[in-house]
Amino acid sequence: MDFGFTEEQKMLRDSVRKLMDKHASPDYIRRLEREQAYPYELYDEWIKAGILAMPFPESYGGLGGNAIDLAIVTEEIAYSSTDLSMALGGSMFTGLNLVRKATEEQKKYWLPKLLSGEIRMSISMSEPDAGSDIGAMRTTAVLDGNEWVINGQKLWATGAAAKNNVINLYVKTDNKVHYRQGMSLFLVAKDTPGIELRKLDMLGRRCTGTYEMFLKDVRVPA
């Protein structure tokens, strides 16, 4: 059994490495760290090169790559900075989750926007008292007419404040069932009224940013 890369995968590795050498110099990364600035310019280059689209199905605008392709891309970016890889990883993780779990209508609406760079995505599960035991989350969404009203607090929301970001927000919608059930995923634009984001002072992830999130009467269309 051959565990080596294919010629196409070697070309992928080399192309990502050249892109990072060109657009993510040590001076550029140091500036982002110093200014705690999101890598918008580099993210745009990833979009142009099709890096974000790599593991997504072609039917939604992706390139149809596999898990090894994704690992190659992630390793090459993280070699320069694990912080930078988190900026890309948040959109990839949440987007691939939609591929697995969303309705066909939702996929056709959200995935082209994500892969074109029109929007970014980040994930928010953890709370002050709910990390590894995610069923203990207390943030809730209650249906009010044709809107859901969300209240609560989230923690460790990496990349949440980036421009045009859509937060993949996990909340409790049914407290009557077992505490590990009754959870739902909402897609909420980060500038929705009622959301307050507070950047945390971290040893790492100073560019992509990790945030504490407060949600007060945040209304989302049903």
C-alpha cells in the first residue's frame, strides 16, 4: 500500500506553500500579532486560490477534495501560523457541518456565499459552565411568533467578530428533554442587534481573535 502523496497532492502542497511565502511573510504575521488584526488580505487570497473550496462538493461550488487534501492545506498554513489556520478552519469546519446536516435549500443558500468569500463563518458552542459537557449549555432560544429570541452567554468564540461573519450558534430550544438533547443550531450574523462581543486577551489567536459573547433578546427569523 502506497501512503505517499499523489502528484496532484504534491502540486497542491507546493502551491499553498508558495502562496503563504508570498502573502504571509514573517513581517506580515508579526504585524498582525502586534496589532491583533484579522488577516483579511490573506483570507481573500485563499478564496481566490480556491483553498477554502477544496474539501467541498463541486455541486455547491467546491473542488471536491478529500480529507488528505484538507490536511495538506491546513498543515501548510499552520506551518506559518496556527493562528492563521484558525481563520480558515472556522469557515471550513462550519461549512462542512452544513454539508452534512443542513437542508438542501440551506446548502444552496449558504455555501456559495461562504466559498465565494461573501461571508465568513465561526462556531460558538462553549459557555462559562459548558465546555466539554456541551449539554450543560444555558443559552436559550424561545419562539415568539415568527421569530426566535436568543438569550445567554458564550465563551471561546474564535473568529466571531470578523467582517461579514455568520456565527454558527448552538443553543437550547427544548429544556424538557434530556439535557444532552434539545439543542439547535442557528446561523446568526455577528452584527445582529443584541449581540455584544468582547475580545479576550489570549497568549495565542491574537489575529483571528477569541471572544466572549453576550446575547440579549437577539431576534432571528424562524
